[in-house]
Amino acid sequence: LKAFFHPSIVTRSNFPWPVPCAFLSSSAKSLPSLCSSNSVFLKMAAPASRDTVLRNNLMFSKESVTRRALFPDLARKFIASFEKRMEPAHPVWGHRKYKAMLQEAANGTSETVLIDLNDLEEFAKQEEVEPDDEICRNRGVSKKELQEAAQKWIPDLEKCVLPAMKHFQDACSKEMVERDPNLPTGAQEVTARWREQMIEEQHAGNPEAIAAAKAGLPMRLKNPFDIRFKPRDSSKGIRMRELQSQAVGALVELDCMVVRSAPVKPRMEVVTYHCEACHGEVFMEVQGDRFKPLKECPSQRCKDNKSPGRLQQMIRTSKFTKFQEIRVQEMSAHVPVGGVPRGMTVLATGDLCRQVLPGDSVTITGIYKPTEQPRWRGNNGVQTMHIEAHHIQKHKSGYNEKSLNSEELERQVEEAIKEGNIYEQASRSIAPEIFGHEDVKKALLLVLIGSFTETMKDGMKIRGDIHALLMGDPGVAKSQLIKQVCNIAPRAIYTTGKGSSGVGLTATVIRDNATGEVTLEGGALVLADTGICCIDEFDKMEEADRTAIHEVMEQQSVSLAKNGITTTLNCRTTVLAAANPADGRYDSKKSPVENINLPPALLSRFDLLFLLLDTVDMEKDKNLARHVTKVHCCYDAKKAESAVPQEEMYSFKAFNAEFLRTYISKARQLKPLIEDELMEDIVSAYVAMRQEETVGDRDERKSYTTPRTLLAILRLSQAHARARLSNRVDREDFDEAIRLMKASKESVELSAPAKKGKNPVDLIYDIVADLHRQMDPSSEGQDVWVDMGHVVSLASHKNFTKEQVEEGIAHWESVNVLYRSPDQSKVKFFVPPATADD
């Protein structure tokens, strides 16, 4: 075929049909690489026009062959001489980046030589300005031809990757450095020495045979590292449904989401056989997923003896690599209206294994290749494609991972901490376009920060995740708030209640088409492990599907017993839900229990329950309308250069999502402990909350206070201490936690009628009397002093400010019921208050 398409015999009579110009190569060796270039077909026309097109195609082919013949020399010079400023510099190679990479590969500390195409582009521009004279002399080309080759090097590489990988593999092999002699000897080095010793014994006294045997070793055995390419910063990713036939064999960049990752398995790259007759070592390189084992020894000695030796496969001396199959699907934003998300298989090898987890949003760069089909399955005419991964970049780095500009972000966080009040500013930076909801945004910030999970000595775990439920009227920005949380959290899954089923939230059993094995595929809650699962329209879920969340919210696991699989999956997920009241809008004529319409077993698992009501308030409505109008009038996405600064639009400088992730990551590293002085306050607050629910009718309850509420107070206090970047939970953390829990029901308090004419002065009297009885249950002593700090703390639980407490105490002092100490820090009764029995 190569001889048939040689241009020396190409004539008009030989080709009466259209011929691709890629086949008209003047070098048969470069034929496969030319097949990937843009083919221009000769059209059936007059003989003169046909000859003209043929001559143009021949000229283009010769230029391409000449250009591609220079790529191996350019690759070797790039590996040997390219310098990049590195801190710190390598002790041997200095700033020669890829020489330092080869040293790491020789020492066994790295499995990959990652070729950054940004560096390659920089090197190519240097060659365009100053072409190498030595390459020109060795190849017999002009400087202009070398400049053209350097100019088209990157585009040709991105269109046809496999030949470029071979060029860099050869270049790295020629520039390979020696292993550091001070390092301990590993298994690979022992095997290499044994192999050299065996070759020398078999070909004793024949140096040429020894050299030939060593040269015949497979490349993967001599240099055990992979060649991969990192995309340029200027390259743009494409959508999965935009992949076409031109992309086959090219370097593609896809934005997608990981939905399933298979276990990591060893894949054989070089099979080693031992001949029982000649005692020689036979190698077979495995190119695909399957191979046919050798049965007879192909060595010359066995051929001369005319008795092929029996081959025995040697697993110990064979070459394996890590292999993982990843299933991805296109981003939800890329799916057209009415379309179904498309999926694709990604094959990761070497150090790319275990880099992503289901639920991660990533940009994958790799080679678009056809999948080899097994023979026993037959061929139905449909070719399956996959991507061989070269580089994986997460869209949002996790809390424990370093991003590219992490140092700059950490410096900005340190500056914001020094300025103070970072908790207030960070909470306001969550959806700054949404007016109001200050307490809701503070609660969402604490949900993102969370507390830490404690594991007791007996193995029992106490969760640190904070669950929150936003319930309210339509149009109060519940969905927008939880979507903003999804954008900030490094790991988040967004779903809706009506479009989610029980197995869709937990896990489902599937059968692998390739192996036939039954495996589990995680649902939304499992995919959001160590992250946040945002569930919108929570009230519209079926009750049978909603019960699947109970175990996840408290036990942080999913237990399954399906199709013979009995297991427990980790599901350390924070649940953030949004729901509407029972009738769509909050009905003030009904009790809160009737409006919420959720089972107590589920409500008690939420640490915070915010009821957001759309009440008519002229001043509030005016401020809301001004804020929304200002946001829409001042910011024009089409004219970003004329946009108004954030300080004018929001009256403060909002932090971006990357800043918030860095701040939250810094806060989550702390494990604040609760001081002993706060124990009594926490106990008193919990008892007061329980007693408050016993007053009045059962149907008038606004929440269900259970022992889980006590744990919620502790978690919120620890999260607020984390937000202050403190290792200790102080009183202000506890007060903020109680204030948020009370503020979550503030809207219901405003909508509900006044309680039986009870005024604030009487409520403050009851607080002081309760504290007096707790300190002196007999109520016989008159010298029992009550600390004002405790009074203010408990009054804040009932939405009283410090000024209101001072006014109430002053009133009871004026009628000679209470008496304050000279330093105004304590208060006592002139006459002890009556007990319940009195």
C-alpha cells in the first residue's frame, strides 16, 4: 500500500477516483501521521485542474513530511535544554525542568514526565526567533524550514498525539540520567541487574550480541515512565456532544462530571516469558486491553535446534501499570432543553488513578480513541469511543487540596482576618445580589464550615455536619441561596425533591457490561460524601423516598441489602433543603405544625429550621426594590469594563467563591473545645427551650426540641468558633448559636398573636426567678445573688436585647422587688419569689 501510493508512480491513469492527499506522502514512514491531517479530496474535473490539485497536494505532503521529520530533534533539544524558573532549584540540574523530571523518574519517585504545552509553546517561539544551526546541519534543511516546523509544532501535536508521544519517549530515553547512587535499591533495580546478568551469561564472549540483546529490551522496561501532555492555558474545552470524527487521535479537553469510578486494577504492558529450552527471556508488548499469549519461543537458538521451546509466563518480571476506568457525563449546563446527558468512558493510568471521585466536576484532557472490542462479543457495526486521560483538573479544589493560586488566596485571607469582622463580611458575601436574610446567610456559612466529627473510644461517632432546612413562601430566594452554597462548596450535588427517588438519593445496583459483575452506583447523597447535598422542593418528595434520608442525616451512612449485596456506604453528607409550606404559602390562621407538615422524626434531624415569610412591610419592600433595581441597572454582563464596582453596588466588597473556599478550608482545620464555664449556660438554655414548649397548646409548637437540639447547639457554637479561627468556644459563640436558633423562628413569632398579654417586664422577672430557684431550690435564703450575665444570656434566647433586660431590671428595682449589687453585676430579690406549689 505504501509503495502503491508513492508519488513517484502516481499518475492520472492510476487514480481515476478521488484520492485523499494524506495518502500522497513522499515518505512511507510518515503515512500514519499524515492520515490525521485535514484531507483535501481531488474532485472529478478536467485533466488540467486535476493535475493542478495533484501537484498542490504533493507539495503540501512533502512540506508536512519535511516538517514532521524535524520534530524528534526539537523534542530532544526541548527535554535537554528547556529552563523554567523553579523554587527551589534542583541541586544537580538547576532550572532545567525536564532534566529534573527525568532524575525523579530515574530515582523512582515519579511515574510521569508531564510535558506542559505552555512550555512547549514558549520553546517553539524561541526557535522561531533563533533557529538551531546544529539541527539545520544534521537534517540538511534551511533555517526557514526549521522556523516553519517550530511554528506548526503545537497545532500538529494537538491534532495527532500518538507520534508526538513517540518522539518525546525517544527523546527522554536518549536524555535519561543515572539513578542517584545514594538511594536504596528497589525491586525494579534488582530485576534490571538480574536481567543484565542473564544476558551477559547467555552471550558470553560476544559483545555485539550483548549490545543487541540490551537494545532489544522494550522501552517500558528500560524507562518505566509515561509521557503525558498538559494543555495550554489558551486552549478552550469543548462539550461532549461536540466531539466529531476530526477529533479522533487528537488531544481534546472536556468539561464533565464524574458519575462512577471503577476500582484500580493492574494492567499488563509487557509480558515476559522464560524459554525452558534455550533459557532465554522473551518479551511481548501489550498494546490494547487484550493479547494472545505466545506458545513457542521465537529465538534464533530454538529455530536452529528445530525444536521450539515451551514458554512459561513470568509474572514477577513482567511490567504492570495501574489502570482505572472512569465514567463521566456532560455538565447539566451543557445539556440542551429536552436532551439527555451523554456519557463517556475515560481510561486513567499511572498516577492519574484515584485522582477523582464520583460527583467531582473536572476538566479532562486526553486522546479521543476507538475502543477495542472483544472478539467473542462480535461486531455489530457500532464503534465505541473512549478518552485516554493525560491531565485531570478539578473545577473546585477540595478543602484539603491546594489550588494553583492558593498562596495568593491565603495571603488575602490573612489580610481580611487582620482587618477583623470576617465572619460578618463572609456571610454577607454569600449571594450578595439577594437582599436581606442576614441571619440565613450566617447560618449557611456555619453549614459550610460545620463542626468536627468525634469518634469515641467505643467506636461511636457523633456527626459534625450541620443540616439546615429553609421553608417559606415562594419568591423569598430559597433556591438561589442553596445554589450559591453549591457554587461555593468544593463538593456539592443539587437535586430536586420531585425528580429524586429513594435509590436516586442513596444507591442502586447495576451490572457492568464489560465484566458482568454486579456493582453499586451511588446516588446524590453518596456522590456528595464529605460535601453538601442541596435538595430543592423538599416538600414535594414522596414519603417513601424521604425516609431514605433519615439514616444519612444522623448515622452518616447508607445500608443496602439488594441482589445479594449487603453493605454499608459512607455518606458523610451535609443536607441543605428548601421547601414550601403545606398549602404553598404560610397560613397565619393555622399553627406552625400544620404549616410545616413534615414528620417530627425528620424535623428533629435538622439543626436549623428557618421559616421565611413574605410579609408586607413598606420600609422593607422599598429597600428590597432599591437593591434589586440597583443590581440590575449597575451591572451589565455584556459591558463588563463599564461595570460599577462592588462597593457601590453592594455597599461592601464581597468575597469571591475562591476566597470563601480558602477561608472555609482554613477554618475547618481547627477543632475548638468548649470551656467548662459554658456548661451551665448550655444546660440552662436547653432546659429553657424544653420548658418553653410545654407552655401553651401542643399544636402551637414552632419546633421539636429533642436531645438532638442540644447537640445542634454544640455544633453551631463550635462552627462559630471556627469562623472566628479560634481553638476555644467562648460565650459569644454560644450566644450566636442560640441567637440563630431563635432567629430561625422569628418570622413565625411576628406573625403569631401576642401570648396571653404577657409583657417583656414579666418575662424578665420569670427569668430571674427561675435562676434564683436553680441556685437555691429551698427558696429560704435571701442572700442568693443571680449573675446578670446569666440573665442577659437567657433573655437573648427569648429575643430580648441587653437594653431591654436593663429596663426590666430597673422597673423591678423601682418597685423594690429586686436589688442590684454596687458593681451592677448581680441582682437578688428583696423577698424570695413564690414556688410553683405556693
